[in-house]
Amino acid sequence: MIKRQQIKDLLKSTDFNTEVTVMGWVRTFRNNQFIALNDGSCMGNIQVVVDFNNTPENLLKRITTGAAIKATGTLIESLGKGQTVEIKATKVEILGDSDPEKFPLQPKKHSLEFLREIAHLRFRTNTFNAVFKVRHALSFAIHQFYNERGFVYMHTPVITASDAEGAGEMFKVTTLDFENTPRTEDGKVDFSEDFFGRATNLTVSGQLEGELAAMAFGHIYTFGPTFRAENSNTTRHLAEFWMIEPEVAFADLENNMELAEDMMKYVISYAKENCKEELEFLNNRLAEEEKQKPQNERSEFTLLEKLDFCLANDFQRLTYTEAIDILKSSKPNQKKQFKYLIDSWGADLQSEHERYLVEKHFKRPVILTDYPKDIKSFYMRLNDDGKTVAAMDILFPGIGEMIGGSQREERMDVLKQRMDEMSVPQEELWWYLDTRRFGSAPHAGFGLGFERLVLFVTGMTNIRDVIAFPRFPKSAEF
């Protein structure tokens, strides 16, 4: 059995002059004497001091950046600057060599673009140690939030025959032979000969199945991977990402907004409380990045101030119609500084409009409600005006839309009419319509793209840096 102490515990220890054993990866080795060792348990390294006079030369040559080692020695109080403890080694053993000529993570500053090319190794940097520790904390906080409120965690299908969003940008799943694809008489692919006997895709959302479960358990949530075959090469889009989707029976739009605001504040608070070291590092990293920008492009908030900003303020609530009026008369719109000018009701708001409302006009997170029905999905509840739906989007600084949701349409006749208007085939969603046939009830839910949440809390600027192995057009490496 392997016995070792974690570096995070030793860095806090005052139990000096005791024998300890650590295992980790060499960050640096100076003067044939000082090893900076990291085992992934924390951001910090522990210094291991080697007696180079009594250590074989061939062993010293193998202590290189990236090598895995085991060090046994005495924990002593450090006289060195910036550290409280160090290990005076009595024995050093190489567990895994690392060729310094080939190891790409040398002790210098690397660009995020370069690190994406070696995503399998970037976890070993301080930046990605911090990012993925925060991601872990946020994931745990999501589950804890819903568990404390009695929600049932549902695993909805990854392979599905339905398109919840009606967008059509989906990845097909098939076992058919591409070299000899069976065809129908009219030349179309004959999916009746496929594994499932019909056309299937990777899911874009677990919402529709989530609604079915909410109609039995009262309140449920999903947290799983979703897929969009959208040919988008932006800093905000991925082809594979994770979604949190609660669905609540006997709830309206107001309940939905309260749940979403409570959840966002809970998980941000949890990360702040449990990732202090990581967030401090990311805060400093972002501050350095901001210094490189022209003055007029710099954020007025540090990362930690931005998180506090969201915790300290109640989210501003207003209708889409009110937002359009604000945007139409805004300075950037009047001076034609928006890329997409707002000139009439019915426009689909872009990220620049959403960020203006949050960062310039209200200076707090914003919940927009009651969007035009023509720019929203078929399942959103039609309002009494016949023009808008009981939808909501939550907008955050630096990101724009963070959450999208709605009260769901529980009235069978209205739902069928909306499906016809939007060319959603009723026969394919017979099971979804059954929830309106048998004991229909008001219900609501929303979707949160998990990577956007991680992006916001870490202050990273590209969504490809907050998921371990990003999937995007022309890239499925690792």
C-alpha cells in the first residue's frame, strides 16, 4: 500500500522534525539542490532540498521538469522567502522520467492557444489547476443545491429521436454502413434498417424528458452532456457541453425566476467559500491580462468584485418590451455603435445588447421576460396578449445570456397550435403530449450551460479553456 502525505496538508503543518513522504511532479529543479514539487492537491509547491553531495549524479540528472518523484525526508521550518516549510530529503526516487528536450511544459509562460494543443498536459499548469478545481466545486454545489431542496436527479437520454429545440443542428447516431447505405424507393436513407429502426441523434437538451419526470416527482433536475452540430467557431460555443435543467411542477414564471436566482447565488457563494486560493490566483491572472488592454476596453470590475456584484444585488427584472425601449433610446444605438441596431419590437437580442443592459444601464444581473413568441420555442407558455410567451433569460456581466427558461405550455390545444405553427411534428412527440392529456398542470423550468457558468466564475475568456477536452468544428482531439 502506497503511503504519502499530500502537499496541501504539509504546507499548513507545524509538525516539524517529523519524517514525511511526498510524491508529485517536478515543477523546477534549481542548483542541483532545490526541487519545487507539486502533487495537484493545491496550487502551491513544496520545496524539497536535496543533499547533492551525497546523491548519485545520474539520479540528479533525472530530476527534470515534469518527472514524477517520491521524496522522503524531514519536514522543517523554511528560512527561504515565500514558504513556511520545506522537506530536507534523505531519499529521492524517480517514479517516472520526463525528457527535458521533449516535455512541452517548461517553466515559462505559455499562451492559452498553445496549451489547448496539449490539453492532455495543461492540467499541470497553475491556471488549469485553478480552473478545474473551480469547475469541480461548482459541479458539486449544483448537486448540493438541488439535493437540499428535495429535487430528484434524472439521467435523461444522450441518444434521442426528438429535437427539443427545433433547430435541426444535431449529430446523427447510426450503425449503418456509409459505403453501402440502405435506401428507400425514393432514394432516402432507410433508417428502418438502422440499430434503433429509426433516425436518432445526440441530444440537444434533456428538457422534454425532464418535463415527463416533473409530472410525477414534482421537481427534478438533469445535469449531463448535450450536443449541438452548429458550425460556430466563437469563444462562447462548443459542440459538446454540459447542461443543468431543472423542471418544476405547479410552478409559474415567477417561481422559475426565484429558483434560478437562488441557484446562481448559491453556487457562486460556494465557489467563493471553497476555492479561495484558486479564485485569488485567477483574479490576479485576469488583472494582469486586463493591463495589456487599452484603457477603454478594460473591465471596471476585478474577477472577485464581479462575483460579489452578483451576490450583493437582487437581479433586475423587466420585460423584453421594456428592454427594447431602453435599447432603442440608448447612446450606443443612437450613435450607431451597436453592431446590430435595435429599430423595432421583435428583434432577437444579441450579446452586445444583453451586456449593455447588465453592465451599463442597470449595473446588476438582469432577468428579461415575456419575449415575442416568434423568436422562442414551441413549448413556452403563450401569454394572454397572444404575441409573447412566458419566457425568461438571465443576463450576466461579461457573458450576456447565462440561463434560458420559461413557464411551459400546459394547455393541450394551445401547445398543438404552437407545434403546427413551428412545424414540430405532433406524431413524433405523442409521449410529450400525453403529459397534457393526463393530469396536466402548470410547470416551469430552465437550462444553464455549465461551461458558461464556469467561464464567468473563473474569469476565463474562451469557453474551450473551461472544459477538459473541447469539441468544436474540425477538432475532436484527445
